[in-house]
Amino acid sequence: MKKIYIVLFSSLFIWSCNKFDDEINTNPNRPSEASGTQLIASAQLSLPGLSSSPKGAFMAQYLAETQYVGQSLYPQESSSFYGWYQAPLINLQTVIDSEELNGNDGPVANQKAVAKILKAYYFWNITDRWGDVPYFNALQGGDNYTPVYDSQEEIYNDLFAELKEAGSMIVSGSINNDIVYNGDMEKWSKFANTVRMLMALRLTEVDPEKGSAEFNEAVNDGVFESNSDNLVYRHLADADNQNYWFGQVVNQNREWWALSETLVEEMKPVDDPRLAVYGDPARSSGEYVGLEFGIEEVTGTETEEFSLLGSDIYAQDAPVYLVTYGQVLFAMAEAVERGWITGDAEEFYNMAVEASIEQWTGSTEGVEGFLTKPEIAFDAENAIESISNQRWVHLYMFGYEAWSEWRRTGYPNDLVEPNGMAVPTRLSYPDNEAFNNEENYYEAIERQFGGDDSIYGKVWWDE
């Protein structure tokens, strides 16, 4: 992966004297503007931040706090979305709006298509976390500092359309500076269709007819076909581009997270081969031991007695899995059960588990036997539960995505309620929105949640 250093200025104020030529303020060794593909690469640098989050891990109850227990108790607190608008999204919008892209970096149509696809992917994550958000009138800079909040339903409808349009724009030829797919437009096309497919599945409870139609269109247009298609952010063994968890665990010596008891009890009894990747054995016993989620009575020995975050997960160059072939196969299995597509749900389920184990361990050895275990074998009488539970195991460390699937399906159904606090159903808006965008903020929370910006409000598709 290339290292890319980009400095973007939203404004540039120049005090000049008329005794000098304009060129006095020009550095001949630095390009005056970032190219379209450099802006795309800059936006891609934010991708791991969608997944690498203790708060996200707590929403799915993958990790428990070993000390300083607080965020896993689900406090009513605000969460900012400003960073997504101010960094990756504005860069991508600049590419989409530009009329001066350089074709030497690859076909202009492909640059704009990738920017559209990434923009849609970021907005999908944002709206699923907060609900209604600024969308249609956002990213206009000084032309509109107070954009209205658009309904999640309208955002979803437009994202479907944007992803389809982006796919239709793709032409022959690769693009430069692509640190995710190395300019491979076929993979970008599959990624766009896969996002459409997974978005469609979100509609199972709120609009199954539209969900089914969008799902089938996406599948017909071509989704991921193997783990080689996965959207993966690959970090480097370098401080300039290292895994978030490496910075926390190694650089800052924070052993603040252990595997949750819920996760270990799901995996250990069946000798799940992914467990050795997900966590390390407890140092005191050499066994895999989960920590009760949200427990406040910490004794100071939790780092010795429980399984901490796996060294494979916090390695400096550890990859971050964002959208995967395993998700596609779990979605196909569920779609069969819901009557959206034809096929064999058990076969898709088995393929999904195999793809997941291959993704996490690099091998499929022993998968056939693993799938025959009663706790793992597909349960046709409780198919959605079987699919959902194994999808939860597969989505490890992308807590926000697993949390969205839990909100939609209700599985796994054994997540705990620390101090009686249920798992939240959304993130609260940034607290300074009441000042920065007062009228639209209050209109949005009144329209959606009766005026209460609570973490227990329901987003549109969460019926």
C-alpha cells in the first residue's frame, strides 16, 4: 500500500503586497490541489474508523471493560457525526462535483463512480447509527451551514439510486491511488451491489416488498463471489498507518478490553477455530474465559483472569474487515427463508460459516466436522436465529454492523442489560447541534422521537 500524505485546507487566506508577483506564495514542489484520486484515497483512510471503536464493540457486546467501566453501561450521551462530514464525505463530494478531474489518474467516469459508491457507503453507516441526518443539502460548505435533516427512508431510497447510477457509470480502465481495490473497477462494482443487497435486507420489517425487489436487483447485478472480493482496509506495520487497537493496547499499554462472557460461551463449547484469533487465553489459566459484560465490581485482576483482545486483532498491520463474502452468504440464506429468492438456505448458511472461518483463520480445515455439531448445524425450525447468531460471530469487531443486525432481527437474544440498561437502539445526535443547527435539530428529534434525543429512539427500519 502506498503511503499518501494529503493536507486539505477549507480556506486559504493570503495577505500579499503588490510589490511581489503572485507566484511568491506558490511552492513549486507541492501541487496546488489534491487530484481526484488523492481525495478518494484520503477518504479511504477513514474507512477503518467505521469499525475500530470500543463503543461499537460494546453495542454488540463483543468486548467487556476490565477497568474504568463506564461506556459499556450505556450512558445517555451524545455522539458526534461531524468528523464523517468534515473529512471523507466532503472529499468525496468534491470529486463528484469537480469538472476538472485529471484523466491521467484513470477514467473520470470511474473516479466519480468510486466517489459515489464510497459516499453512499459512509452515509449508510451514518443513517443507520443516528436515524435522520443531513443528506440532500449537506456538504455544501459555506453555502449552507444549517442543512435540514432528511428522513432515513428518503436517504435509503436515494442511496439505492446512487449506487445503481455509480455502477452504470463504470467504464473500462482502472484508477490510481486506490488503496482498497488497487483500481479494480470490477471489484468496485461488486462492492456497490453488495452494499445495495445488505441495505435491502435492512427493510425486512419496515418494507419487505421493496427490500425483496432491491435485493434481487443487486444480486442479479453481481455481488461478492469469494473472500477475495471483501472490502478490507489493510493497515501497515508502520506508525503512520497502523491499526487503531495497536495504538491502544501496545502504544498506550491499555489492557482495558476482554472478550465478553456472551461471546466466549458461544464459541468455546464448540471449539470454534475463530476464537483463537478473536482473543488470547487468560494468562492465569491458559483457558479462554469471558468477562461478564458491564460488571462494575472490578478487582484489578481482570487482565490476568480473562481473555483479552487477541494479538491477531491488535497487531500493528491487522486488517479491518468491513463488507465481506460471509455477509453475502448469510444474507442469501436469510433471503431464502423469507421467500425473497429461491435456493437452499442450509447450503448458503454452511457456505457462510466456511467463508467466515477462512476469512479469520486462513484455512477451512475441519469446517465440515464443525458444521455437524448440534450447536452449529443449521436449524431449519429456527432458521433466522441460526443465521443471525452465526452472522454475529462472523461480524466480530465491526460492532456497529452487528448491532444493526441485532436491532433488525433481535438475535442474538442473550445480550445482557448492565444495571438494567438495555442495549441502545440508536446514537444520540452531537450535543452542539442544538446550537449549530438549532431549528433543524429540534425538528428532527420532534418528528422522529417526540422531542427526546434518546439512545432508545427507533430508526425508521427498526420496527
